[in-house]
Amino acid sequence: MIEYRLDRRGGVPTYQQIVQQTKHALRLGSLQPGDRLPTAREVVERTAVNANTVLKAYRELEREGLVAPRPGLGTFVLRSLSRPETAEDGPLRAQLTAWVDGARKAGLEREDIGALVASVLDQRFATGGRPAERTTLDKGEE
């Protein structure tokens, strides 16, 4: 079952954090179709957020077709967002793990690595999701 970790100081609304973390778990395969999300009461007990906040997040996930409530039983995952490339034993994950290990050995902290990855993602996805073509300046030519 998913455990939500909420950051009340980060500026991201709590319900959006719940939605994002649920989608993250769906992408990584830690939540699968048929799995039950924690009840609003369980989330409230563990995180001290308002039940309406949890229900708002679950309604958003339902609107996106990712989960469905079953009265008296809970809210269940309808579909996964995972891909074979994100598997825990996949080659891309191994490459990323090795890269992160190298970045840590180079002295980068978690925040440094996060900022670097976010910057590269922003740059590469600025073209609408297609890999950006390298320009003459990117190649080091003048």
C-alpha cells in the first residue's frame, strides 16, 4: 500500500501531492490494477490532513480514469501507468542508478542532482516531448 509523504512547506497543494505520488507509484509499478488505495480515514490518521483534501485527490484520480471507488470497500486502481522501461530490473534504471552514484561520488547532494535532472528534462522536453536536436552551439562548434 502507498504511504503518502506530504510537504506542507513546499508550495504544492496537498491534494496535488497525493495525486502526483499516486501517479508516481502507478508509473513505477508499485501500484497495480486491483490494488486498494488507503481510505481517506487512513490517510488522515497517518498525515493529519483534512479528509476532504484526500477525497479531492481521489476524485481527480478518478476523473483521470486511474481509480474507481467501490462503496463500502474503498478506492481501487483501474489501470497502471508503468512501462517495461521503468522496471526495477531494467537497463535504464541500472544506468540511472550508476549515474546517480557517480554524481554522489562527485560531491553532489540530493538537491543538486534533482536540479540538474530537472534542468535536463526541461531542456529535452521543451520540444514537446521529442528529443531536442543538437544545435551547432550545443556541439561546441562556433
